[in-house]
Amino acid sequence: MPAPFIYSASPGRVVFGPGKLASVGTEIEALGCRRALVLSTEFQRPDADALAASLGGMAAGTFTEAAMHTPVSVTEKAMTVYKESGADCVVALGGGSTIGLGKAISWRNNAPQIVVATTYAGSEVTDILGQTENGRKTTVRDPKIRPETVIYDPDLTLGLPVAMSVSSGLNAMAHAVEGLYAPDANPVTSLMAVEGLRALKSALPRIVAAPEDRDARAEALYGSWLCGIVLGSVAMSLHHKLCHTLGGGFDMPHAETHAILIPHTAAYNATAAADRLSRAAELFGGDLGGGLWDFASSIGAPLALADLGLKDSDLAKAADMAVENPYQNPREVTRDGILDLLTRAHTGQRPVTS
Ligand code: NAD
């Protein structure tokens, strides 16, 4: 018998398939809008320019300064450009950084959002916005942050570098693992989590072997969508808290930190949440933490926090920060337990389920 649960469907329209970038104009009209400001990072500026050119009069211009962790200073600049351009919606073309900028604009002025997602981070289907100001990252959760329309065009991911594909894919898988033992998990999010894990486990090794494998790219994007919905539907625990601590406190890169930590946090919770993790564990040979580490290692993922620049001397401080505010987690979060976990992850050791 299922445990009692509450299920709220995640709203939003999803358009999925190769070549679907061409449907941005139709989707702008479907929202009742007329002119979009196209957003991207500086790196993806050529793609943003090409999209704006293809939209013709439906493009109000481009803003290509999106940056990691959504700095408020960049958002304020973009707000001015948005107002002066006469736009009535935004199109965010890119990964979590660009999507974060679109959300930050929309949260302030209610602009409808269309997202064309080009990584596996999953932000496009969540109601979460992280922003940085004066060196501090804060997070807001509000239903109006969730984009109205998401376009997934696997063709746009063919050039996502392999290293980024691997880290971003493991970032998505981390959403699914934590979603399985969330206190507010429900049968639908759990189905999505297991299917998302299966799809990414199947797709990532094929992408490593052949980065332009269109089927593998489509399957990875499909998996990341499912994992993103899980992230946007339930509360996160130890894993996301640790990544937040390392990202905010030690300037560690987002996707790579997730990729390194997920085998370790899964092992930490494996016994306490054994029932809820059983279907995920089956996918990875029965031992979720060790199996995830073997999988990550086999696809060339980063394994050691030391390689990302975290110092020995940072570990104790990181453990202190991670246990500062108590938060829900299947297994009690102790300073010694976290220090042990971080020490193994720091040197790239295979996790031990305890
Ligand atoms: P990113 O958006 O920072 O992208 C990294 C780099 O890759 C950028 O230069 C980008 O332009 C480039 N890139 C993106 N797609 C590409 C493609 N297909 N081909 C070639 N280059 C491409 O990276 P990310 O990991 O997607 O996002 C990280 C950010 O997203 C962090 O700030 C994180 O906090 C946030 N995030 C938020 C949520 C949420 O729900 N709020 C969820 C996940 C991540």
C-alpha cells in the first residue's frame, strides 16, 4: 500500500524534439506575447544572435551577459535593457546560468518565460531561483518563478563538451536520488526519478563514446527533464545542502561539485533510506553509493574535491557550515559523519556504505 502523500502536478508546457528551436516564435505567440528579449551567456552569444535573427520582428533584442549564480548586478542591468527594448517576454537560451537570469527578471516584473534548455541542470522546470549579492547566495522558491514554456531540442546539445555533459548529467541524477527519499516524495515523482536515472545511466556512456550520438543526446535531455521536475517538486536534503555550502562558501563549480558528491551522499543515506532507494540501487548493482562512484569513474567524471581546488584545511570548516542549521535528512547529519564523507570525496576514494 502506498504511504500517504500529496501530489501537485508541475505546471508548464514542454516541447521536445530535434529541430524544435524553430518553434520559439510559435511559443511566444501561444503565450499571447509579441516581442522577446533573448538571453544567453557571452559564450552562447552567436546562438542568441542567430535565434534573434530568425525571430525577426518578434525579437526585441539580446542580452548576453548571463553569469553563474545569477549576480543581482547583472539582473538589474538586464531589467533596464528589457524595459528599453519594449519586450513583453524573455527567451532564455542556455543552461542554469541563463535560465537563472530569465527567472530573476520574471520574478521582478512577471515577464512570461520561454526556456530553451541546453544543459542537463534542470533549472528550467523548477520554481527555485538562487541569486548572489555582496558575495552571498540566497535562494527563493515561488511558483511564479517556474518558466511557462520549455523547449528541449537535443540538436542544441550535440556540442555540449563531454566533460560538461558528464558533470551536468550527474547533477541531474543527484536531483533524482535525493527526490526518492524526500519527506514529500510521492509515487509520481519517484517514478520520474527512477526513469530519469535509468535514462541518464544509459545515455551518458554513449555520449562519452560518441558526443554527437543524437539518440543518446535526446535520451539524456529526456532524463534531465524528469530529474529537474523532481528537484522542482520535493524538498532536498543532505546532498544539495552540501553542494550549496561548497558552492557558496568555497566558490566550487556547480555541476562538478554535484558530480563528485552524489556517490558519497547516496552512500551516507543508503541504509537509512534503503526502502526508498531500492529501485535506484538496483540500477547500480545493489550498492547505490559504490555503484554511482563506479559509474562516474567509468565515464571520466571528476572524483576528488581536491582537484577542484578545495584545500585540506577547508574540510573542517565545510563540515561545520554543513551542520550549522539542522535540516531534514533520512540519516542524522553529524559533524563527524560529514567530515568523514568530505574527506573521502576530497581525495577521490570510493564511498563506503555505513
Ligand atoms: P551554465 O549555464 O553556467 O553553463 C556553463 C557554460 O556552458 C556556459 O558558458 C554556457 O554558455 C555553456 N553552455 C551551455 N549549454 C551549452 C551547449 N549546449 N553547448 C556548449 N556550451 C554550452 O551551467 P549549468 O550547470 O547548466 O548551470 C549552473 C547554474 O545553474 C548554477 O548557477 C546553479 O546554481 C544553477 N542551477 C539552478 C537550478 C534551479 O533550480 N534554480 C538548478 C540547477 C542549476
